[in-house]
Amino acid sequence: MKVGVPKEVKPGERRVALVPEAVKKLTGKGFDVVIERGAGKEANLTDSEYEEAGAALGTATDAWAADAVLKVAPPEPTESPRTGSLLIAFLSPLTNPELVKRLADARVTSFAMEAIPRTTRAQSMDALSSQAVVAGYRAALAGARELGKFFPMLTTAAGTVRPSRVLVLGAGVAGLQAIATARRLGAMVEAYDVRPAVKEEVQSLGAKFVEIEVKQEGDGSGSGEYAKEVSADVQRRQQELLAERVAAADVVITTAAVPGRPAPKLVSAEMVRAMRPGSVVVDLAAETGGNCELTAPGTVQVQDGVTIDATLNLPSQMPFHSSLLYANNVVNLLTHLAPEGELALDFDDEITAGAAVTHDGRIVSERVRDAVGAPA
Ligand code: NAD
């Protein structure tokens, strides 16, 4: 099977779907790999490193002509997957009906990285998690950079500096990494998540878990590992209790998300106004609308003296390591779908069935069909 990696064309996307190490893994398993010249440039990966790893270099057309195309961002309207090919990328299939239709019409077999089941078996392919680690780390660094204060306590001849206070809302993969990073920089960290199950993880990172007693039906902690959307009443109660913690924080990093839903609004405009001037809100949930009422996705703005950083696509700011982790996820999925080097799809397998979007001219995912309003 020939695998192609085009250079990402979406503005601001600096990641690449395969790094040289991942090319080596694939060629070792008998895959042929063609990389578009310059595909890794933004991630500081050179064409010669790809060649040394066993890839052939080519044009975008050569990469798109492969049997399987590996990408980070969904194809842009200018990019045309070849009829009958395999495509693996983040595809935003629930909110991108035109693309899904285009892929089905071109009989492309497509797999969406964001639809990989969040199970132990699929962990090595879980790109949402690998990229959330990068986003959480970068969010803590952004908070530290934009704050006019030190994170750590310092004792100097010129006086003692008290540590900054960081509040992390949402302690999933990104939130936990933000906590760990802020702690390493010496900040005092508190965190809150609607799932009380994360309390121990938060504490093991040296942060304090903010307890908010809202135990009633529909409290959002969900039946399993994942959060559900909370009711308006519970949200109001959470906000009252959180207001005090937000006002005391120098930096608030928000990462709260509910799969398939807009981000819950946890930080109101009033809460921002109660923060000290110079404080910072880093809203990692900006991709899905933001956790802060004042968030304008894709911008960094100052309101009432508080910086609200809603930069999108944080993983792209650290393209070397985000590409490395993403490439491992993609290679693990590809070798799952083609263990002997040729596609051997088993739609009874939960990973294959969970991540598949289109196959054989059809939209195979029921969730995607419902979301894009396509018939069964
Ligand atoms: P996510 O990005 O969907 O959400 C981030 C966090 O926001 C979650 O922890 C969620 O509980 C929290 N949240 C939602 N609504 C909230 C609210 N109103 N107030 C406060 N917090 C709120 O989640 P994620 O990081 O992708 O994954 C969540 C968890 O799932 C992880 O921490 C992990 O334990 C688990 N997980 C398991 C696997 C696996 O087993 N392979 C893989 C990935 C994640």
C-alpha cells in the first residue's frame, strides 16, 4: 500500500501527519511512503530526514495519488481525495456535512481521528488525548507569559515574591497537563471538574481540588467516565461557588468540554470583572465556543484589565512534538486497519466501526448521518 502525506494547507496549521520516525515504522512494515516536499518544514522536519527514513519525496499531486492519505486537518475545498482511496485525518464529521458528502461521493474510505473510541484498547490511537496534552501544556505557558507576575515563590535580595494562583476548570487530559505544567513552574494550583472522580488525580499533581457540592440528579458527573451537560440550575450553583475562586486567581485556565456539545459557560463577564487587573484567562475550550462568556475564539483581548486568551489550535504552536504524537496515533490506526499492509476492514471491530465516516459510497457512521441529515 502506498501512503501519501501532503503538506497541510489550512492557514496556521503547522503540524504534519507523519514524522520521519513514523515513516520508518511504516516502511519497516512494507508500506511505501511518499511525502510532499516541505510537508514537515513548519515542524522543523527536513525533506532529507524523511528520505533517510525511507520515504520518497514528491508533489502534492503525488501524495494525493497514494492509496492512503494521512493528514492532520480536514481536506480543504482545494484538496481532492482520490476516488476509492483511504483518508485518515481530523475530519470534524459532525459539523462538516459538505466534506462528508464529498468523501462519500468520491467513494473514499475515511476515518476521523476525533472519532476513535476513548477506550483502553484504542489509547495508542487517541489523537484527542495526545493533542490535548500539548494544548494543556501550552495553555499553562500562555498564562505564565501573559501574566505580569512570576509563577513561583522567589526569595531574592530585593524581596520575596509570593507564588501566583492558577485555577484550572475541567481536569480532563488537557486540564491535568495544564495543572502539572503550572505546578512545575511553581504556581499554587486549584482545579475543579464536574466529575468528582478526578479529585485524586488533581491532588496527586500537587493541586487542590475545589469541592462544589451539587449532588443531585443530572449533576453532570455522568454515569461513566465522561461528563454530561449540566442543567441550568446546577450551572448557576456552580457559577456562584466558582466566582469566589475565579476572583482569587491570577490565571484561570478553562478546559471544560462535553463531547458533541458547545462548551459550558463557566466564567461569566461579571466573574471576569471581579478579577484583579493584570489577571489572565486562557480559554482552551474556545474551539467549541469557549468556557468564558467574553471569549472571542481566535483572539487575545484585554477586557477590564484582564487578558482573555482564546487562541485556537494550540497543538500547532508546538508542531514538532504534537506531530510526533499524532503520527504515532495515525500509524497505530493505519496498521490496525491494514495489519498486513493491505486494507482488511472489520466493521465489527469497535475501533474500525467507531472511527469510520464513509466507505463504499456511503456514510457508515450513524451519528454522522444524523448530524449531517443524510438518509440511512
Ligand atoms: P473533554 O475534553 O471532553 O472535557 C474536559 C473536562 O471538562 C472533562 O474532565 C469534563 O469532566 C470537564 N467538564 C465538562 N463539563 C464541565 C463543567 N460544567 N464544569 C467543570 N468541568 C466540566 O475530556 P477529555 O480530556 O477528552 O477526557 C475526559 C476523561 O476521559 C479523561 O480525563 C480520562 O479520564 C478519560 N479518557 C479515557 C481514555 C481511555 O480510557 N482511553 C481516553 C481519553 C480520555
